[in-house]
Amino acid sequence: MNVLIVGSGGREHTIAWKLLQSPRVEKVYCAPGNGGTAQIAQNAPIDVHDFAALAQFVKDEGIDLTVVGPEDPLLGGIVDFFNERNLPIFGPNSQAAKIEGSKSFAKSLMRRYNIPTAAYESFLDYESAIAYVREQGAPIVVKADGLAAGKGVVVAETLEEAEEALRQIMQENVFGQAGARVVIEECMRGEELSLLSFVDGETVKPMVTSQDHKRIYNDDQGPNTGGMGTYAPVPQMSDELVAKIVETIVEPMAVGMAKDGIPFKGILYTGLMITEAGPKVVEFNARFGDPETQVILPLLETDLLEIFLATVSGELASVDVKWKKESAVCVVMAAPGYPGNYPKGAVISGLEQIAPPVTVFHAGTKETEAGVATNGGRVLGVTSTGENLAKARESAYAAVQSISFEGAHYRTDIADRAMRFEK
């Protein structure tokens, strides 16, 4: 089979890499792809929002399945567009993808189906939002309602921080239309956890647990990013806890959405806070996380293509999804200045030295005459597997030391805290 992957990040490189391990996959295309996907697949210079061009490319190249990586085209209706033309595609339609595209929409679903989450209110006008924040006090969480590239959330420890966040989002429009509405939540305390699941409507197949490191600097300091590193599985989270999350959160959401006439088909990403009162939802996303994908898919034993096809056809219940008894660690190497302004075009050296168990998944890269160069904020996801977190972490950081580009920045504490929980 021929497969098209829509997107250009580390997530898409990882999906391509995993799909190529399937004996049924003949060729993988990436639109538009990056410097890493160019080495294992065929890139096509088509914008992720140009649905007509993507559909025409699928017809011209005889592509059997399209897999959508990023959230923007999902919310924009790429799945609806392809379904109308009977072109097989993996991912939720635009209505189901609203679970990520509108935090207030997701919150209303959770409220209706008694899914545990932080207490909240949503606001369309600045004055009402300010009044609510002053009434509630700090700490408090301020979120832009729409998509903000993973950066539209402010955990305000003081009233001043909360008011400044509201001013930037609602008055300065730093996130554009995504900040026209804000959701203000109670600040939950506990341990964060990501649980991604394959969902074909009502059948839920959970993946291994993972944990992201959002802040730019060690010890979770500095501004939020798209993610500076991940590890999987999370040893401090028991199998019993994961089963409870699936039973009380993921499955009720899938069943509720189907009941509402918006069945979810694709990857349901559940971001959680494990509080003293139990697991509560921080957010839902409608696709693979980045960089969670980089540590989850290397641990998958089952053929990913088979899972994708079963999800699209509504036959996921018949697939036995199996996972390796190993661990994985991903360290993100970022450009200087990220998550603010950053330069592009720095040539990357040392990639040719990398060998298993390490795989380097490219994110913000491009091919140039001088070699692979930086082309984004998060540049590489240096990922290793191992029999435990300590070994995976050791080999990942050894590989990071072998790779260089001007101004490269990375955290040195990915998975540190989790290792003390390993048996």
C-alpha cells in the first residue's frame, strides 16, 4: 500500500518511520515533510491546508491511505473533504476535532458526561474575565479557547500574572482569533500524564503512558513550549490507574461523542493531572502528540498500518494492540531563542554517527546543498529505547552529545525524576 502523511514535524517523521516497518507498506509520501522524511520517504511540496491539491495528489499517485498529523487541517475539515470524495483517511472529522479546537466545547462535553476535570468558566469579554479572576484569586489557569500551538495556556501563580495573561490574549490578541474566548480554570496540583488512545468511534485501545516536559529550561522553569522531551512508559503510574482512566474518562468521552452524533475516529490524546482526588482531564487533543509520538511508536509491537486501517473501518476491536516491555526517552534539541524568535539555516553535524538503539526524528529541518539544516524552533527529537529508562536516557543523551548545530539548546533533565520510581 501507498500512504500519504500530512505534516512536517517530528510526529510525522516518526509515523513515516513506523509505517515503513509494515510489510504491507510499499511507499510513504509526506506533504510537505522535512529533512528527515526526505531520507526515508518522498516529500511532496503541498501545503497541509490545500485539501484539493492533496486529494489530487492522492489520486495521481495511487495512494491507499492518508494519515493526518497536525491539528490545523483536522479542524479545517480535511477528513470531511476526503470522505466526500471516498478517499480513505485516518483522523477525526472537523466536528469531532473540536474537542481540541475549542476548550469550552471540550469542557461542556466533560460536564455533560461527568468526566472529571478542573472547575471552569468561559468568557467572551475581557471585563467579565478580569472580574472572575479577581473573585477566584490565584493560582489560576488562563487558556485561549482555540488553537495556539501548545502555547495558549498560562498557569498564573499571582493575580498580576493572570491579569497580564488576559490582557495579552483578549486585548493584544497575541493568539489571534484563538483568544477571542478564554477558559479560566482552577489550578490543579499533581503529576501530569499523557494517555493517547486509538479510537474508532466507541472502541478504545490505549497506548503506553508518556510524560512531556513543556517548559524550556531544566526543573520546569521558563516559558511553555511545544515540548522539550518525553519518556514512556511512566513508571509512577500503575496499570490499575491507567485502567481507571480508560474506564472513567476515555471510554465515556468516546461513547458520549458517538451519542451526540460526532463519533471520534483517530487518536484521542488525553492530557491528565493525577490529583489527590484522582485523575482529572487537563485537555483533550485530536491527534498524536509531539514529542509523545517519538517515544510511543518505537514501543509499539503491532503493525501500525493494521491499526490505522481498522480504526478507519470501525474494526478496532478485532486488533490486539501489543507493546514492547521497554522504555523510551526523547530529548528535543531546539534552536537558540525558541520558543521566541529563532534563526534558521544552521547546518547540523553528527547525524551520520547515530546508530540503534537511537533514532533521530527530524522536526524543524530541511535539506540544503550544505547538508541538513535547521528550519524551525524544535529541530530534532533524539530518541532511544532501552530495557529501562536509565539505559534509554543514557544512550539518548550520548547521542545528543554527538550532534551539533549553532546555538543548540536542550534540557538535561528529561526523565530524571521518573527513574527513581523504576523497579
